[in-house]
Amino acid sequence: MSVIKQTAAELAARIHSGELSSVDVTQAHLERISKVDEQLNAFRHVDADGALEAAAKVDADIAAGKPPASPLAGVPLGLKDVLTTQGVPTTCGSKTLEGWLPPYDATVTRRLREAGVPILGKTNMDEFAMGSSTENSAYGPTRNPWDTSRIPGGSGGGSSAALAAFEAPLAIGTDTGGSIRQPGAVTGTVGVKPTYGGVSRYGLVAFSSSLDQAGPCARTVLDAALLHEVIAGHDPLDSTSIDAPVPPVVEAAKQGANGDLTGVKVGVVTQFTGEGYQRGVLDSFQAAVEQLRALGADVVEISCPSFDYALPAYYLIAPSECSSNLARFDAMRYGLRIGDDGDRSAEEVMSLSREAGFGPEVKRRIMIGTYALSSGYYDAYYGSAQQVRTLITRDFAAAYEQVDVLVSPTTPTTAFRIGERVDDPMAMYLADLCTIPANLAGNAAMSVPSGLADDDGLPVGLQIMAPTLADDRMYRVAAAYEAARGPVLDQIPEL
Amino acid sequence: MPNISRDEVAHLAKLARLGVTDEELDTFAPQLDVILESVAKVSEVVGTQQDVPPTSHAVELTNVFREDEVRQGLTQEQALSGAPAAEDGRFRVPRILGEEQ
Amino acid sequence: MTAVAETLDYDEVLDHFDPVLGLEVHVELNTKTKMFCGCANVFGGEPNTHVCPTCLGLPGALPVMNARGIESAIRIGLALNCEIAPWCRFARKNYFYPDMPKNFQTSQYDEPIAFNGYLDVVLDDGEVVRVGIERAHMEEDTGKSLHVGGATGRIHGAEHSLLDYNRAGVPLIEIVTKPIEGMGHRAPEVARAYVTALRELMLALGVSDVRMDQGSMRCDANVSLMPKGATEFGTRTETKNVNSLRSVERAVRYEMTRQAAVLRGGGSITQETRHFQEADGTTSSGRPKETSEDYRYFPEPDLVPIAPSREWVEELSGTLPELPWQRRKRVQQEWGLTDEETRDLFNTGAADLVAATVDAGASVSEARSWWVQYLTQQANTREVELPELPITPAQLARVIELIGEGTLTHKLAREVVQGVLAGEGDPDQVIADRGLEVVSDDSALLAAVDEALAAQPDVVDKIKGGKVQAAGAIVGAVMKATKGQADAKRVRELVLERCQ
Ligand SMILES: [Mg+2]
Ligand SMILES: [Zn+2]
């Protein structure tokens, strides 16, 4: 099998044994990118030199008999363009940061470097991670490798498309309301949102600080777990980073792969089925639930009534935080500056630069957040949304008293067509209906491929959710399901 | 509750230092109206349940501090590396009209 | 339209109005590092050399609270007799301003770390006034802007501005008083005395350099007037930029007279910020408050709450040093001072210097008299604070020692001190260079004594006739002839010997 179709675990084993060089593996992916990315626009920036240099270092270490820096040393990766990389462009999909070279690395970036993971480049995304289709990138949409007229999900569409198109065996995403899981679902790849606080946010350009979480994207559950362990763990530079051992996700994925879920209690969230869901998605989900039952899991229905309010709460909290987080893009210290003609004031230049630098979705959310935080509206909007957050957390807590994990479809529909929802923000927001509760509660959640929808032949994702710091539970279930279901990506059309 | 006028959108844009064109005001006003109408649902559910404390953060951590020890920061060159304009080691910005607060 | 006087006579103000004050004091903490990052907290330095991704507000950077900053805030709260919040948070205060890298200030809003306290303030005549403290909360400082172009280098008329973020993120404590009412004509004095007391308190706690000239202590004065007998507060103004203790008093006094003139002229007060002009002691109009921004405060999601345990607060309480009012009491007792002497000692800011001089061997009364009187005058003439005078307690103690030995007269001692202040070196150096030593060599003195006796034979007769006190005239003449350098005691002895 060609190098680019192999899993990260396989590549790592061959690189560490000296059978393959990391430089060759990295080079193969760089070639794949130059061959197919014109059709996809998954990469914002390719750092061939940086990646090859990191790969050469891994090869040299292995040749010198040193143990690999990590279980993934030498396996290249695509990094979402929202994590800072020292000296390498970081745009967050926005015009405002075009040409910006960060003077520092995000903690995730640093951990990847220390783990000997060559970074192929930065993957495309919705501007500042706001969106569900990657159409909000200022640098053009990314296309879904399953059908290039369709969206690859968002905001991390670049990372998931790169995986599905075999441009990278691993990628990093960030998930504020589903931006790792929903792209994973619509591209037939695995996407994990770890427990909030599990992976450092230092250097992750903030969209919504209390919700953002970086996580692994991969083509297999085990690969995701391996990457999870490389990037997770306490970081003193992030006050919200949890100072506790990383859940043993690799071990859980390996245990799950034996296919036995006897004694595992699985709850089906009743709020996330029925009306408004694509038939092919529901069929695929039903089949997945049956599969879990067949593997020995106890499946019960669980009602989480407050989940109906998750979407509105999210579309208050996230815009509110983003209105403040994005205030720093003011053309004074970095980024795009427009209209500085020597006569205009700083205030005018700020307004002009922000007008030119931000796209419509970012502007909409900034204005909604500004509204929701204004005196007079705060209690009804932001305040109520925070209370809904409490209710959702309580629903989760009650559910996890009865079951080990919760499942739902990852997203109500398969990949929609590019342009279909751009003028209808509310329709776009529905893509994150099922993924948002886990962000609001800070719990772990992931999406694994559950085959192709029988109505349109496009990938569907199964969402598995687990309590805070019990990320390993969902990996076990996901790995068992994956082993039983078999691969999905081998059905992807050739590009 | 909401019924967002063009003027309100213009006011929000000003608060957020966002230049907006007349055309944008026309498209944003109805969009924001629909969105805000929809998210206003949150106050319904909360209204029916008393004594629900707000959650501003999923993690229940407190007292995360650092020791008062100097850590290497950026050089002046690094600090200014992304600046649209710089002069004498400082960020150069257009004249400031407002006052310090 | 008839011209209305810009200010009203001060006494007349008080005939018609009661002033109400509110003072907001910002104190920069002297922690080693900034509040939310590890950059050095130092004054000055090359621009943008004490910065990092966090305090520059770079995309992706995050804050982490400085433990020492929190400790200092709690200690200040305790020293101000405040309650310490068992749970509180930082919030974001959102507004755009180029000196603020994130365009929000990380501050505290409705959950301050310390609240509801008081500070006892001693006025010039010894009266003690209790000033209520509304709250003391933590926040971060902004960067500094330099306005280039334009006539004055000030913000107005500038062509562009230059920003230095070395100060951005330096920890600040903002201390806000409750409304200070019923002070009448003493309101300006109370304002100064309060800020003075607060300054002493910060020094005693060791939490800040409290240098008003360097901006590590800054005062905003809210002033309003209400008609005599009224119970509802009038519209207030907030005067910024008050950069010395003396200015606090002047600014309050000026605002009282200005507002009174407006009100007596039938006008009304605009709620606004005003700026104090150091040069002429007036205030000028700044930003009207009604157009001020809606700050859209919300809890800072990048930080976690602060929940000081009772044990921690108690432990910090145990670290409080002797506080200024406690010290005042102790010093008065130990040194046996009257109320008036104690007041002068502390009001001139001389207490530390006197104590150091006493430690260096001088007597309390000599040390006190030098610092409180002569050197305070010198400081006033030079318009500097007493500790800034270029003379050390050790140098003064040496001067006092030389007086005690009879090597210097008081008059000569003052000359020596002047030499030290002029930078001529240590007292002994000044004495040698200026040739100020007392002449006690008999042979040198006898010639002068004989000369004086010869010039005043009638006085000699009186002395010989038993009127010993008449010797003073001769001694005086000798002192004059020797330009004060003679040892007066020895001269007197020689005069009496000669007249036997
Ligand atoms: Mg303040
Ligand atoms: Zn810093």
C-alpha cells in the first residue's frame, strides 16, 4: 500500500524500525499536497522546508540509535491555522492576519515539535473558527474530497479534508461548537474534542475562550488517541488547563479494538433524532446503535431536555466572548492596517481596518456579542445563556449517572453544497446542533465514521460523548465500533 | 424582544469599531434580528426554573496562580516584528482622538 | 450675557454648599513581574523590552495570575480594614484604546477582592477623620503613549503616537472611597491627608513604591456640591491627572470654587472627567460621561476564580507590619512627644529620617529639630520631598555629634549642612574645604579678646565691678571679629580671666 494511505500508527512503526525514513514519508505527503490541494484548498500554507527539516532530525536520531521522541515521531501532520507557529504564517483564515508571522509557538505546536512530528503546513478554516463549512475563510472555501462541490465541514474543514484526501495522516483541529467533530463526520474521518482543559489553549487564537478546545483529527481511532496523548496534559501557561494525568486514551483505543463492549452502558440522546434530521443520517445512526448492541453494550434512551436550548445559548456565549477576544485586531500592533494616510485618527483607522479585515460572519457575531453584553441586555441574553449552561451540565451529570457514554448523530445532515447556506446564518448554525452541548459542559466528545448515508452516499458520523476527564471511555467505544464497522475511507472516489 | 433597526446595527458597529457600509446595514439588520429573536429562547427556559446559578466556565478550578518570577519575554525586535509601523522602538499609530480612561 | 466669574471665593462656596468627595487611587504594585505574565515589572527601560505575547495581547496568548499580586491585594484590603471576598473573579472591561493591547482591561467589576473598610486619617490639627473604603480591586495597567507632533507634545494636535507596552499589565490596585461628606471647608485638606495616609500605608506594607511623580500612585478626585441642607448629592466631576499630594488639595479646592461659580450663576454641572493643570492649579474639561462607553463587563473566561481560604487570609494578616497609626502612637510614647510634636513629625514626613538619625547616634530632640524644622524648610524651598534632600541621616548625625563636641556651633553646623546639600561631600569634608572649624586655640583667640577689651573700656569696668553678664558684649564682638568660628564658651572664659 502506498505510504500516504497508511495509518499514523503503521507509519510510526516503520519509521522507528528504520524501514522507512520520515523524510520520505513527509516528502510523499508534500507531493500529494502539490498534486491534489489545488482542487481542495485544504492547506493555507505549506511549510515544506520546516517539515523536511523536522523529519530529517527524526531520521538522524533513529540512525544514531536514540529512542523516538514520541510514539508519533516522524509522522507528519497538518495544523489548523488557528494555532500559532513561530515564524510560520498564522492567519486564522482572516485577511486581518495575512502575512503575520507569530513570534511564538502555541503549546500544542511546541509539543508537536518536541514529539518529532513534522508540521506539513497550516490548514484552512472558517475565519477565526466561526462557521460550519470553511466557506468563511478569507482565502476561499475548502472542498470535500468526497464531492468537491460540497463543504468539508467547519470550521476545521482544512484539517478533515487533508486527512480524507491523504494529504496528511494526522491533523489538529479546534472545537468550539463542533469544529473538529462535524468536519470529521462529513469527511468520514475521526475527530476528537477532548475534555475542556485537557489540551492547552496557549497559542490557540481565541474565538470563545470558555469553549475552545484543540484536539486530534485522524483517519483511525488509534491514530487520534496517539495524537491526543502527544498534545494533551497540564500547561502552566493556560490557567484553565487541568492539572491531572491525561486519560489513558491509547490504552483504551487498543482495548476497544478487541471489539467487546460487554457491560458498557450507552445512552441514546432522544433530543437528537427525528424531525429535521436527514433520513440517511438517521438510518446510519440506527445501524450504529444496533452495532453497539451487537458488541455487547447496554443501550438505553436518555432524555436531556435542556439540550434543546444549547444552540441558542451557544450563539450568545460564543459571540459574546468573541466580541471581546477579537477586539485586539485593531491594526495598532499587528495585522492589516487600512486608511493610515497621516490624517485619519487611530479610531478611524481601527474601524476601517476591521471593516476590511473581517468577513461578514465574524462581523455578525461581533455585533451579536456586543449586543448581548450591553447593559440592559446582559441579564436576558448572556446571563440566561450562562444559566442554560448550568442546566445542560446538570442534564449531562444525570445522564452519566445512568450510562457510561452518550451517543447521537454528529450532525443532522451529510455535507451540504458549497453556497447552499451562506446567506442563511440560522440554517448554517443548525449543523452544530448535536455537538454544542459537550462544549457548553466542557465534556469530552468525538465523531467516528458510521458509513455512508444510503440516500446520498456521503459520510455520516457517530458522536460519542463522555464525562469530563473520561475521554478514554469514548475511545474504547469508538475503537470497538470502528473495528466492527470497517473502514469507510476506502470508498472515497479518487481525486 | 428584538427588533433590530439599522440605527441599532450602526450603534453596535460603532461600539465594536467596525466600519459598515449602508449596504451592510441593510443586510445585517434583518439577519441580526432573526438570530437574536431565535437566541432569545434562552430566557424562556430559565424563566421557568428558579435558582439556576450561571455557569461561566465548565472547569471548576480556583486559585490558579504563577510564582512572581521573571520569565524571558520577547526582544524589542520580535515585539515590533508584526507592527504595521514602528519608530524608535515603539509602535507607531495614527493620532489618538479619545482620552485615556 | 453677563460674564460669570470662573470661580467663587472659597468662603462663599461654603456659605452655600456642602462638598462631597470620592477618591479613586490607583497604586502600582512593586511585584517582580507583571500581573498576568512573567515580564519584569520595572519603571522605564528601553521601550517594548519588557513585553511578551501575553502583555502585548498577541493572538492566542493567555494570562495567568501572579500569586504575589493577589497576596498584596489581600494585605492592602486587610490593612484598610476591609472584608476579603471568599470568592471573586476578574472581569473584562471592554473599550478600545491603543495603549491597551487587548482592547479590554482585565479588571474586577462586581466582585472586588476587598470591600467595605476604612482608613483613619489625621488632619493637620490632629483631628482624626475616618474615611470609608468602598472597595479595593485588582486590575492591570496600560501601556504608555507618546504623542508626536503638535505644539505641546500632548494628545491634542499630535500627528501620530508612539506606543510602549512595558507598563502594560503591571498590577494595579484601585482603592475607591465611599462618599466623603460633612467635611465643609476642610474637604481639600481631608483629600490630601487621605492620600498621604494611603501612601504611608502602602510604604509600610512594602507593596508599592507609591511615587506619584512616576505614576506608581495616581489619584482621581470626584467632587460634587450640594446646596446647604440638601440630602441628595449634586452632579460630580472626576478630575484626573492629579500627580502630587499638594495637587490633590488644590484640585479639590479649585473644583469646589469652579462648580460653585457655575451653580451660583444659574448653570448646572456637566458630569465629565476633568484634567488638573499643575501650572495654574485649575481643571479643564475632558470627556463628557454621558457619551462614555458601555464597558460590557463579563467574567474573564481565560482566568479562574480566586477563592482565598480563611487560613491564607489569616496567614497574610499575620504579615501586616506595624501600620502608620499604630506606629504614630508608639513613637509618641517612646520619644515622649506632645501631640503637636508628633503631628509635625509625621506631617512633614520626617519620622523615618529622624529614627534613622537617632539610630546613627543623635539625640531625638536634635534629630527632630533638624529634620522637622531646618531641613523641612530646605525641602520646601527646593520643592522636593524631604527624603529626596541629598543628605543622609548618618551625615546629619555626624553634624550633630560635632555640635555636641563643641567643634561646631549651630550657625556653623547649618553652613556644613548647606555644604552637604550642595554636594560638597561628607560633613568633615565640607568643614575642611570651607575651613569652618571652631577656633578654640587660646593664642589665636587672645588677640581678638584683647582687641575687643581695648575697644570697650567701659564694659571692662563693669565686669571688673562684678557685672559678669556684661561680658556678653565682649564675647559678641569677638565672635563677630572671628566670623563666628570662635568657641564662644572659651571666649567667655578668656574675657573673664583678663578682667580679674
Ligand atoms: Mg479601574
Ligand atoms: Zn508580558
